[in-house]
Amino acid sequence: MNSIRVRLGVLGLVLLTGFTTPTAASAAPAAPSPTVEEQRLGRAAPQEILRRSGFDTVAPQLARALEGARSYGEARRAVGREGARLWQRAVDRAQGRGPAGGDVSRDDDRPLYWARLGMTRDVRTWEPEFGLTDGQRAALLDELERTSRGQDAIRYPHRKGLKRILLTGFDPFTLDRDIRISNPSGATALALDGTVIETADGPARVETAVFPVRWQDFTGGTSQAFGTGGGTVERTLRPHLPKIDLFTTVSQGRVGRFDIERTNGAWRGGFGDNENVGRTETVPVADPASQPQWTTTTLPYAAIVAAPTGRFPVYDNTSVTEIPAGGAQPVVRPEGPTPGSTARAGGGGDYLSNEIAYRATLLRDRLGLHGTLPGGHVHTPVLQFGAGNTTEVTDPEFVRNRLDIIAQVKAILKVAAEGS
């Protein structure tokens, strides 16, 4: 029987001891420690969210599956199976199917996030008797990330007259500021995955995926886990953009408002991600010699802004920050970039929300779809707790705000589909 050995650390995990034969195990590198992101899992709020949603059973189920794996191949199959189950369970819960598992509202995206981290922690710290190379462990983690985020489950039925919409969301972030944070874009992805929106032009099927708030995953590069030609965004979207009718990348943005971001910039501004890692550089993409400083939305922004989509105002955000041609200092341009300028922030800033918008629209353009595929970025309002709530993981106003944001994103999609 294989054993799972998890290092003792800030998570207070129990170390399971045992002897292994000096052959395969001695040749394998030691398992790494949990990441910064995974270490937050031991705090009270994540544990409460998992317990009150029933998702506290997810990581132990994967741990049992790994304990029974007798080869790398069996482990890979177990990881893929349990990752896909987690994604489907989160989607089903958000859409009212199956048991709620607890009193945390069904629209909550946080059980998915924290349950996934429990799974990645177990894979990262697992030391099977047959041994794992660094490359094999990276591949297991990559498989788990893809399957538990819906990135490999984007499928549209073959149905005449059915429009195809692709929407992406994000994990919670800035968790060191407030560990209770939820991300309405991730909640929207769970609520809309596989649903059909009735438009004036007929039905539109929505498929979704969620992305991590980590610079390294977006870079990809030539690592064994990602291959060449970009990171997780390009790998997920490339097969689908030529076959769909509309796409929206979605993230949490400003307080009290939606923004349709007109322009995206090729710049990383250095803000720390969920691993507390910052990057200040030009967005790294394949074929940098042909990389533009700016990309633009092809969503019907005027129609979206004019439509009554919900209680939050919606803005056509044209502002960027640039270094003008021949200049040296950044300048804010409310009406968009000037010719020959260098990007320092798109309308959506210089963080990963701007970057996913930049990467998705650049991929659209490189595939020759700029004039035919509507796509761009939608920033939602910041999801806020009720007044005075500084400790509880949820409250009625928090739930109402999230449900209203989800409903308004759906209404925006309907307008975009009808206006395209």
C-alpha cells in the first residue's frame, strides 16, 4: 500500500512515517512544501467555508485515491477524475442541482477555490513509494488545475442556430487583505456554465472556465507543464475562438460600477499575485517581435452601456496610461492611447485582469478574427460585505450583491449577443 507523507508546517499537517525501499523512492526528489497560497488554507475562514458548504470532503477523497495509486499512470487518472468532479460539483451547486451541503449560499465561488487548494496541497506534498520526478509532479498539478477549473470541459452541442459564448472568471485574490474574499467573476462562471440565454436572435449557449491569480500560470513559456506558445490562457482559448460567436473575460474591478474596457495594455505593473509574487515587465507572449502595445475590445460597448442591464451603472472605459512616443514618463490618457506609445496600463489596469484581456484579444487578432469575433473584457463591481461585517464569512447583503452582479453579467451577455 502506498502512503501519503505530508510535511509538517504552518498548516499543522500530520506527518505519516514509513519505510520505503531504496530503489524508486530514493531516486525521486523530495516533495516540495505547500505554497504560500496553499498555506492560507489552514486559517479559520477557509475551513469554515469548506465545512459550511460540504466541500471539506473533497481533498480527503483525492488523498484516498492517491493512497490507492500504484503507478504514476493511476495517479494521473485519479487526479483528472477528482478534478473534473470538483468542477462539476461546484457548477451543480451554483445552479441548484444536488445537495447544498451546508448553509453557505449556492452562488458562492469560494468552496471551489479552497477545496482545489486542499487538493493541490496533497498532490504537491505526496510521496508515493514508486517515486515521482519533478516533471511528473508538475504534470499532475497541471492536470488538476485544468480539470478543476473547467478549462478542458468547454463543449458546445451541435445545434443549428445556437450561438456560442465563452466566458472566463477568476479565483478570489488579495486574500492577505481579507481572507474571506469572494470573486464575483468566478461565481458568474459557475452560475452560467452550460446555460442557455434566450436572445432576440435565438438561443446562446454559455461555456465557462476559471483562471488562477498567478503570474507564472499566465506566462507558461516552455515549461513541461504548459508547452510552447503561451500559458494557460492561450492553451485554453485557442481551440475555441475560431468556433464561437462571442467571448468575454470577466474580473472584479471598481466599487459600484461595471466597466467595458476599451483598450488593453502589454504591461505588468508588479502587484503581488496569490503567491505574493509581483512582475514588472512587458506581458510575455509568443513571437514578441510582432507584439503590439495595445489591443482593443470588439464587444458592442455602446449597446451594452445604453441597455438597462441591472442596478449597477455600466461605463465604456476608454482611459489608459502610456509613455508617449519619444517620452519618458507615464501619462494618463482619458480617451485612449496615442500613436506609437508604450503601454503602462490598459483600461483595466496593469494586473492580471488587464493581462487576460490583452492575451485573449491578442489571440483573437493573431487568429485573424478581429473583424468577425466580438470579444473583450468586463469588469464587475467589487463584491462587498454588509456594513459592519468585518469577521463573518457571509451576510445577506454580500449574497445579494453577488447575485445581482451575476444577473447583470448575464444581461450584458444577452445585449452583447444581440448586438454582434
